[in-house]
Amino acid sequence: MSRIRDRKGNVDSWKNDRSTASLKLFELAKSESMTCNVIWNGEDGYEIGEGEDKHTVSLDNKLCTCRVWELTGVPCSHALAAMYSSGLDPLSVMSNWYHKSMFVKSYEHSIKPVLGVKFWKVREVDGIEPPPVEKKTGRPRKMRVRAPNEPKKSHKLSRRGQKQHCSICKMF
């Protein structure tokens, strides 16, 4: 309850219409976008060069191949470079989830207080018992079922590699 109250008060102290965390990400991406080279492909896409890396940005679909814009909702440095070259306002394409009205809407409901332990109703109920054991039909197994790759247990030793003896005269 106190966290909801604190966050609700924190939203009222915002100076902008966007959250401070999203504006920090935006400013960081803005400073990184100054080093990007922008090439327009003739439609809605841009190829953005950043050092040896190249990324493709689609402003209509709000997508970049680095996926930062898709995951966070805040335009990445590549998207900002494309927006600045096309003359778009980057703050207008930022996700609405970072807008002040959405934060106010998420904290408009409050949690009702809960009574202390001594006011809880206690019912005298038997403890939880295990389910009854059901006897299976048929004869019980003598041995466990072995896995397919497990060797079979044998009580006899093999005579492989031994010389055969006669059981009567004990000769080879």
C-alpha cells in the first residue's frame, strides 16, 4: 500500500509527460545517434551504419534490427538517427506506456487494508490427510521394471573364454 502511495506521489512530481527513466534512455540513445550514418532506401526503411555494424530501421512498423526499440518501446539510437534525417519528432513515436496518464491510470486503484492476525476467523478443521492407498489388481511384481539401456541381471556366469570340462571325468 505504501509503495502504491509513493509511486502515485512520484508521478505527480514529474516535470514532463514521460517517465524519467524513459527520458534517460532516450537521451542516451540521442547522444549515440550522433555517430550513426543514415542511408534512405527509398521507401519507409533506412540503413543505419554504426562503425562496422549496419542496422535496418522501419519507421512505419517501429522496428530496428537491434530490437531495442521493439523490446523497450523507447526508440534506439538507429531509429533516432533515421527520424532526425526524415524530420519526425522522436518523442511522438515513443511507447504510450511511458506517458504520465498511463502511470496515473495504473496507480488509481488502491488496496484495501487487511485486519491483523488476531481478527482472523479460525475454523477448527481436521488436518490434511493423505489419499487412501488403493490395492492394485493382479499379482504384485517381484522385480522392478528395468530401463531399456540397463543390462539384464543374471544369476549365472557365462562360460565364454573358459575351457570346457567333462562333468564325469573332468578332462578337457
